[in-house]
Amino acid sequence: MKRKKIFALILLVLPVVFLVGCAAASTEPVVTIQSTPDSTKPSAPTQPAPSAYDTSTSVLPPTVRVTSAKITPQATAANSVNQPIADVLAVSVRGIPGSYQFSVEISSQDLGCEQYADWWEVVDESGNLVYRRILAHSHVGEQPFTRSGGPVPVDEGAIVIVRAHMNPGGYGGAVLKGSIAGGFQPFELDPGFAGELDTQPPLPSGCAF
């Protein structure tokens, strides 16, 4: 009788043990997944490498030459007829042969439209006008001042003279002579050199202020 009870008890317990074992066998191990940055989140923009043409740097394209000269202002009071004069202090050039941009620094005794530097110009050694940059107003509160102009049709080896004109007073101030290839230096110009150019077009059509 006892054996029958034990056998019956075993029959009841065996299914429970079998089910527990199967459940344990089917349980998957826990896997920890390390989080990664969201691929959809925008990343910081990549800064481009500096370009040779980037104006924020001092690097210039190979076709560009820059030359400059700097002298002490001498717009002292007047020329030979006791008139105000305009001095060219510095010249910077950039560009390509036959199409250069000149930046010219001028010191002048501007008082307003009644007395001001009204142009700067590039002249060849024979006194021929190569280029003229008209200045449309006086620069009373900006001395010295720099104004650019071009294209100036010269080759890099051409010798030219850069000078300024005063209204009234005409020519007579400090000039720079040289070339893009060799640079510009102060030069003592004959007082009457190419004086007739002050009536040759282009000429100022007026003065704004």
C-alpha cells in the first residue's frame, strides 16, 4: 500500500520537474547593448581647408604680384608757384600683366572742393598717360588716404611714374617710379614733366564735397 502511494506521488512530481527544466532551458541569457551616438543627429560642420584664393588669408594666387613702396609725407605746403600739392606715399599693385590694379596712398592738404587731390595717374617715361583714377570728392578727415583703380594696361617690367594732381595746384608733389617686377621708389621728377596732361581727358566732372 505504501509503495502505491509513493509511486503515485512520483507521478505527480515528475511533470512539474519536467516543466521547470524546460523553462530554464529556454531562458536566453541577458545581453547588454552599449549605446551608440544617434546617427541622425547632425554633426559639427567640417571647416574647409584654406584656399589660395581665400581673402581671409594673406596667400595670393600665383598670377598675382604685390609690390609697394612707402615714403615720408612731404605735402609740405606748396610747389614752385606756392600752390598746395599732393604726394604719392605708397603704391601697391596686384593682378596680371596688362590688367593690374593699383592702390595708391596719397597725402594732400584737402580743405574741401575748393582745394583737394582730384586724381592720381600712371604715366610712362615718355610722358604718355597710361591710366588716371578720378577722385570724386575731397578727403579732409582722411589723411593720408588710399584709393584703387584699374585695370592699368602695363607689363610687369614696364617703368612707369605714379603721381597725384591737386586742384588747384596741379602736379609737383612726391612721385614714385618703378615697375611691378622691380618695385617703386621715390623719384625726383622735372617740374614741367608732362604738365600738359592736366587738360587731357578723363577729367573730373565735379566735386561731391
